[in-house]
Amino acid sequence: MSHHPHETPILDFNPEPGTFVATLVQNKRITDPKHTQDVRHIDLSIKDPGFPGYYPGDVLSMRPRNLAKDVDDFLEYNGWTSIADRPLTIFQNLSVHFTKNEDEKEKLREFVSPEGQDDLYSYCHRVRRTTFEVLKDFRDVQIPLDYIMDLFPLIMPRSFSIASASLTAVQKQQQQQQQYQSGNNNGGSDSRAIHAVNGDLTTGIMDGELEWKVGLCVAIVNYKTKLWKWRTGVCTRWLKDLPSIEDVRAAAAAPSSSIEKSKTTETGLIAREPAQFSIRIQRGTLKLPKDPNVPLICIGPGTGVAPMRSFLHHRIYVQGATENVLFFGCRKRNMDYHYCEEWEQLEREGRLKVFTACSRDQ
Ligand SMILES: Cc1cc2nc3c(=O)[nH]c(=O)nc-3n(C[C@H](O)[C@H](O)[C@H](O)COP(=O)(O)OP(=O)(O)OC[C@H]3O[C@@H](n4cnc5c(N)ncnc54)[C@H](O)[C@@H]3O)c2cc1C
């Protein structure tokens, strides 16, 4: 039996204004393991008292981080390991002044000239080169340390349509008050757990603390380029292996003989704490009709079903609407029909009508 050191993967984010700390509750694959595409249902929990909540169709954004191994390789390549104690983000941006090699200078000049734009585009985008690969192509380029902050801007946040619905903050406060009152009437020692309308609307108020739950439906980006090189997405690769509360519980409950199979952090250590990171909520552009009697038709194939799930949960669980139709498309019913059981259950209950198009089954 081998022993693993433990590690706490709380991410050392610098909170930006307007962001809130989210804890990863669940990170579950919802496509069949044999299917080529890995799509996750992700649940986040937000307990910040200042969190204003969200509306159906809103978008959550998060700023991913480079994986430690990628940053280490990059620092080592540049000879910066002895001076860098924090990860750097990388981006394509090179100057002709950073190389003494005349061929490289000429190529860089060509790339920044108006005539060279097609070549530059093709060089960077056709095979989706990373900055690190660009640096390796231009071997004599040496980036002066003073230019690091100019050359490597922060990674941009990624947006994800929220795939769940929540009570509004006001409704939550009212529920909380009702809960306390009924608790007091009963002699009320138990201040835990309000009865949520549906498991996805809220995980409840635990010991008087408001908790918001946000669901996401995320496709992990992993594909082959025209040159048959594997490429992964910065945010989704980072998100894919973050430990959730469920992973941490499973690791704690697992017999030591199966400890190898439990979720590890990117450095290969067993996760003892779930991941936390900051998120921001942006207002969505689509709006639901106020009147729940107005019929609703949702069209959302693949992960495009995420905002539709948010709308449908709000209509069904908050407003009690029954005139709801969903058009969903995927490749194979038994491979990538997201939330299939949930839709079928709602159909049986007469609260939803679903039309599917599974292209590879036809
Ligand atoms: C408003 C909004 C809502 C969104 N909602 C969702 C959502 O609900 N679920 C979801 O999964 N995503 C959603 N996205 C997309 C999401 O924001 C990210 O763009 C996506 O997750 C990829 O991010 P990444 O950092 O993993 O990939 P990046 O590192 O940003 O790389 C992605 C790059 O890979 C390319 N690429 C991806 N797949 C292939 C392929 N097969 N062949 C060739 N090139 C490819 C892309 O064009 C892109 O250039 C949404 C985006 C927006 C703007």
C-alpha cells in the first residue's frame, strides 16, 4: 500500500470586485464513458451573504488558471525557474527586438506586416498553436523579464450559461423567515434545511446560512487539429480535474486499498478540500414571459440545453407552468442525450413535451 501526501487545492485567487467565491459540489460526467465527448454537469455552491442571486438564462463566468505543470515547463524553458514563484499566464505576443537571429527577425517582421496577416493567421490558428509552441519555434527569442507583464496578460474569463434555476434573494429570505418561525413554533431547535421546491433550486439554508446552488453543463474541449495534434481548452481542462465536495467525501470514505482510484489534484496528491474559485454573474439576454400561462418553446441541442434547463426549471418549479416544449438534438440517444431521465420524468408528469433529433441514430 502506498501513502499519498495530502494537499488542499483551495485556489489562491485575488478576488476581483463583483466576484463571489464558489465551492465545487459536483463534477459529474453526463455523457456515456464510451462517447467521444466528455460533457459534465457541474454544481457550485455560493454562500457569500452579498451574493445577489441570479435569474433564469443568466451566465456565470470564471477565470481559469494554467495547470501547474504547463507553467513549470514554460518557466523552465525560459530559464526562469529560479526567480518565478508564481504561475505566469501566457499569450501570443512577440517582438522583433527579442531575438538576435536575423531569420527570426525577418519572419516576425513579415508576420506583423499587412501582407503577412494571412500567413500569421494560418500559422497561429490553423493548428491552434500555443504561445509556448511559438516560443519553441523561435528558439533565439529571449523575453526580457521587464516585459513579462506587457506580454502576458491575464487569462480571459470563460462564460457558461447557467443550467439551473434559483429562488430570488427575496423569496429565499422569506423562506428563511418562515423556516425560523415554524422552527420556533415547534420549540424549534432545528434551524437546518428548508424544503426546497426542487433539489436544484437551492440546497437549502444550513444552520441559518443562505446557500445558492448553480448548475452548469460544460463540454470539455479536447480535439485533434488538422495536423492531428491533440488540443485541450484552457478552462475546461482546468475545470475537469478540480476536486468536488463529492470527490473529497468519496476519498474519505474509500478503503485505503482503493485510495489510488480517488480523485487527486493536478500534482497527483489526494484532494482533502473541494476546489473554490471566484465567479461572476452576468445578466442573460433572453427573458422569460412574465405570465406562466404563455406557452414556451425551447430549442437547445447539446450543451445549448443549459439555458433552456434554467428556463424550464424556473417555469416548472417556481411558476408551476405546464405549457413547456423542448427541442433537443444530440448524436446518439444512449450516449449524449443530456438530462434524459429528468426530461422523461417531467413528460410523465405532464409538465413538459420533448422532441429529440439524434442524428447518428437515424
Ligand atoms: C454566453 C456564453 C455562454 C456559454 N455557455 C456554455 C455552456 O453552457 N457550456 C459550455 O460547454 N460552453 C459554454 N460556452 C463556451 C465557454 O465559454 C468556453 O468558450 C468553452 O468552454 C471553451 O473554453 P476553454 O477555455 O476550455 O477553451 P479555449 O482554451 O478557450 O479553447 C477553445 C478553442 O478551441 C477551439 N475548438 C474547440 N473545439 C474544437 C474542435 N472540435 N475543433 C477545432 N477547434 C475547436 C475553439 O474555437 C477555441 O478557439 C459559452 C460561451 C459564451 C460566450
